[in-house]
Amino acid sequence: MSISTTTTTQAAFLLNISTGRLRTLLNQGRVQGAYKVKRLWMIPLNHRGMPEIKPGSRGPQPTWNKLQRKAKTIVHVLRKNIDYNRDNGTSHPAIAVKVGDKKKYCHALKINGPCQIVYQPHQPNKSQAGGARLWIEVEPQYIVERKYFPDGDYGPPPEVNQKKSKAKKKKSETKVNKRSS
């Protein structure tokens, strides 16, 4: 039986944690069987294809994945952000990457494996942002690396801020209406 190994970036993707957090765990000696080859960490995978992490002595329970991913990675190009950036001279992230319930934004994307572009003009995907009609699907076992501009805007995209402010406004209006009635 051969034990396969992986690098820090791939292991962090499998665990659904940042590479910085994984490096901290490696430096604490909490990743079982991990070893260094020159400057590169090699991390062994267990029989389920996941790195083994020893539990910590303090703090909350860990939230990393213990099983292989099952949800596809969905990538959206945010046209409204592209228009906003062009009109206002900003550089907010224009790509949304959704894995399961988590959604993150970035400026560039590297897909390490096959992917599929889906266009459904008459059947928008209601589970995605605003009923998307065009998106990219990546199978769960392939890594999608998010990249950012060094001088880019890192706050949430303008559409997220607008939605939050509208929701806040509606909530305050309903409170006022309840008080007056």
C-alpha cells in the first residue's frame, strides 16, 4: 500500500482552510507524518485522501473538512462589478467562487483541472447569485486557486454592500411601521 503525499496548497484546499493556517499547524507539529523536502512541506494523505490533523489542547473544535469534498465549485463573473469598476475607477473583485455554502471573491482564478462552462438562458440557476444564467463548474477534487491584485480593493464588492444596506433599510422601515401601528 503506497501512501500518497500532497503539497501545502493542495492540503489546505482539501481541508478548506487557508495555507497560512495550515503552515501554522505544520509548525506546531499537528499534521501527522508531514516532512520537509528542502523548503517544501510534503503532507501524507490518509485512506480517505485527506491530511490527518492532531487535535489541539485548547480553543474551539476545528472546522476543517474531514471527508473529501462533494460540492462542485461554481465560478461567477460579476458583470455589475466590472461595470462599477469601469465607471468609478475602482478594482473590486469581479469573480465569485462558491463551494457549498461559502462564497468568496477574487480578481483572478486558476483552475487546476477540467471545468465546464454552463449557459442556461431559459432556466437560470436560482440557487446561485441572482439566478445566474452563465457559470463555470469545477468538480470537487480539483483545486481552484483565487488570486488578488496587489493594489486592488479587498472589501466586499459594491453589489454586496448595496444588498446589505437595502436589507438594513427594509428592516428599519418594518420596525418603524410596527411601532406606529
